[in-house]
Amino acid sequence: MAKVHITDVVLRDGHQSLIATRMRTADMLPICSKLDSVGYWSLEAWGGATFDACVRYLREDPWERLKKLRKALPNSRIQMLLRGQNLLGYRHYSDDVVRAFVQKSADNGVDVFRIFDAMNDLRNLKVSIESVKAVGKHAEGTISYTTSPVHDIPYFVSLAKELESFGCDTIAIKDMASLLTPQVTGDLVKALREAVSLPIHLHAHATSGLASMSIQRAVDNGVSIVDGCISSFAEGASLPTTESIVAALKGTEYDTGLDIGLLQEISAYFRDVRKKYWQFESDFTGVDTRVLVNQVPGGMISNLSNQLKEQGALDRMDAVLDEIPRVREDLGFPPLVTPTSQIVGTQAVLNVITGARYKSVTNEVKNYLLGHYGKAPSVVDAEVRSLAVGDAQVIDCRPADLLTPEMDKLRNEVEGLVKNEEDVLTYAMFPDLAKTFLQERNAGTLKPEVLLNKEEVSSSESRSRFAPSEFNVTLHGETFHIKLTGSGHHGEDQRPFYVSVDGVAEEVVVETLSEIEVSGGGQSNGDAKKKSSRASGGSSRPRPSHPGCVTTAMPGTIVDVKVKVGDKVNAGDAVLVIEAMKMENEIQSAKAGVVVAINVTKGDSVTPDETLLEIQPD
């Protein structure tokens, strides 16, 4: 019997695709005994964006999550998604960091490492694969599937042959953006089966509505393992439904042998769990055939939606989706998968929000253009390269060959703050974010983001004529420090308010649906207006008043101040670096002149209505 095996992704890709990676470990553990008894080939439960989300939003230790899942799933292979030389971060790491990360992942419970590179530059996979084999675990070499003038079946077959030569145990086809059609799937699987002797594993998102048909064609042509997701976190931007795959193959020579009744019990549990995360649901995670053009992967769309919401720019989603394929073509058609999906997506957001293409270019795009992520699949637009990096030299070696060993340096930087090697690796992935996380963990003050209760949100709230600009909010016993840092205008009935929540910049757009008159306690209208003006924002930074006032296009956090008062700058010089949407963006001077005022320091939360730095033009 040519039995087909199933990997379920509910503990990782399912909630990453549909609720912005927000499922907490406490909601995973109660169902693990049933998941463990199903008989899956593997359970994808770690890696991808889960590491970032644990530290950034959930305030959980991702290594502790892995340990708990390992204990709760004694009979199951735990699978993780590893970005090759990027590991789980957004840059390349030195080889000693890669080896240490693989070792600790294996020590804490990972059995199967699905290893990919966003550029399909196999030089970036070799050390990861060697490290996995060295610790006696399963290495799954991965092809990041995409379509473009340079991506065809012979191209993917050549990748598979090289991955087999690296010592991989299986080959995965990773169709993160749901681009595979049934015909191409059959042809690709058949070609791979003829070219390599390894089992083929198919991972295909359902966004375009084609994945279930593609799975059938893959099975008919000899695929050994397919990915699915339990139905309550399946379909749309996620993966096809596990129960449906099992039902479709039942009674055939490919019968999975899985108990559909048990799977439905698991689905019922996750259906209730999902209700808790209603605030992270998105209108952009259903079936959407536009993905065949914009190629936004399932794991990115819910996060992109959430990030645009945080920027107060969710109404620009369609414009961003139209811009993404243009940016991708400019950059030489990279597959859109982390980190290139984030690199391309964030640049598209900047192009749309600033109203001018490449007026502002992220540091990550600059590094991409300089070859620091690997070799672009096709020719990069010369004008874009010139705008972003001028005539700077592009490297042609493996990017990590330019990196010196980092582990000792990383250990020294967080000495006294970390408890173990895992903490050092967390710091390696996200230095500023992890340092704060580790400090708060050690102090016992970690607070996860609030899960809002629908009933509480919809209940009537007390109203007063004047609101404070800085206050604490306590929800479910957790207290959050809120500071109003500014406000702006979107239109007659809409107004954005810029706030910081425990130091994290956020934007809230308030739309007036109805109005009531509130007693002013005998105050005249003139007095009321005057007081409202004074109370409209909590920021002490001045509003922009002339072209020398440097501002940001998006709310974010200051990462670096590159100038000091008295410095002379030219138009286009980088003066600040801001982190927004997980990407760093240099803010440039619009005018030549002298820096006369700096209103920010590293770590400050900033908003678009503020003067961050002032230049007296020549």
C-alpha cells in the first residue's frame, strides 16, 4: 500500500495564517494528548513566526513552549520551520550561531527540521542541514515554490538534486502563497520523483482555492507526505483541512489510516479556542484568487493586515497588495516567504503610505540589494538599486562567509541577564526586544497583550468631557500604561490618535458614528474648546512647521540617532533609524543644513505628527 502520511500544522502555521500567530501555549497543551494519539507523520509546532510572536506579543519564553510541547507529545515527531542561515530572525547569522541554535532546538524537542531559504540560494542551507544531521535529526530540504519568468520545473528539479546531495532525508515543496495548480503539481511531483530517491512532502496553502485539487494530483503522482490543518484553523490563508484529506483518501491505496472521529473532536476543541482570539481575525484570510498575482503567503497576510491596522492604514490594504508584485519584480522575483515576504511587503507599505515609490527604503531592502541575503533569482531593477544603494559593491559570495563567529560576543553582551544558552539565542534573534523580555522575565513583570472580551468591548462606557492624556488601564487583572502622544485628522468624521502601550507605539483611528452633548459644568463653549486643544495630545514634541522638521511616515520605535546637534547634513542623509512593522527604516533629511534640535532618543515611541529632529536649512 502506498500509504500517504499527514503532517498537521495547527500548532504553528494554522494560527500564524489566520490569527497572526497569537495562540498561547496554555491553549495548546490541553489538547496535546489527543493530537499525540492521532498517528500523524509529524506535528508542526515551532519555528516560523511563533518564536517572534512569543517574545514580542505573548511574552512567553519560546524555548519553554517547546519543552512543554515535547513533554505533552511523547509519541509524536515535533517539526519546526527553520529559515536556513536566517534561523528565525531577519538577518543572516554566523555559522556558530546556526550550529548552536540547531543543537538547542534538538535538545529541547525538535525532531524534524524543515529548512528553506527565501531566495532558494542553497548556499544558505548547507550549514543548517549539516548541523541537523550532526545531531541525528531529520533534515527536510525545502524548495520555496513561486512563479516568475525564471522559475520553472527544471529549475526546481535542479534544487532538489542538490538538496539530496547535501544529505537531506526528505524534500519539501513549500507553496506558501498557494500558487500551485493541479496540473503543475502533478508535473512537478512526477519530475521530482524521477530525479531524486527521497520522499516528497507537499506543503500547499489554500488561499487561491486550488490546494485540495493539487493535493490529489500530488498523491496520484507519488507524493509521500502532505500537510493539512485541523478544520477549525484550516482553509483560506491556512492549509487544506486534515479531515477532508483523510476522508478523500479513505478506502483507496493511499488511505492515511487516521481516525476522522478523533480529528473532529480535536477540531471542536480548537473551534472554541479560536473564539478567544477574535480581535486578531482578519478580513483578508479567506479564499482570494488575487494571491495568484500578488503572491502574498498565507503566513504573512494575517500579520500584514494586523500591522496595517496598527499603523492606522488598513484601508490601504488593496493598494499594498497591488504594489507588492511591482516591488517583487523590481527586486528580481524573490519567492515571498520570510524574510523576503516581510522585506517586500514592508517596502510596498512604505511606497503606498509615503505616496512615492522608494522615497524611503528600509535597511533590509538595501541589504538585499547588496547581496546580503543571497543571490537574487533574476535581474534587479537598476534604477531601484541606484536609488537605494548607489554604486555600493554587491557581494557574490555566501553572505555568512563574511561573518565572524558571534556566540562569544553575544554571551558577553547579555552576561548576567541570561540563565542559559537558550536565552543567548533568543537575544541573537531579536536583540533589543529580547533584552527587554529577559529583564522583565527576571523581574517577574512579563505581561502578555490583552485578549479583549467582546462583551466588555461592546458594553457602554462612562464618558466625560475631557480625557486624560496619560493613564493606566487594567483588564482582567493586567495593568497597561497608556500615553496619548498625538493626534491627527483623516477626514471630517475620522481622527487618528497616536498612543504608546507599555512603550509600544500604536495608532487608533476613531470614527464618529453618533454624537451626544455632554454637560460642561457651566463652562462656556470658548473655554471648553481651549481646554480641549491643550489636552489633545500627551507628546511634548512640537508639530512639524517647516521643511527642516524631520518626521516619520509610520508609528514606530527609534532604533538609532545618527546625528547630534551642530552636525551639518545634506539632503538625503540618514539622520534617524526607526523600527516599524519589524523592519528598520532610515529617515533621511529633506534639506541640507545644520541640526539644531533632536527631540528623540533610542527606544522612544514616535508618531507621524511629531518633529523628531529639526534642521535649519542652509
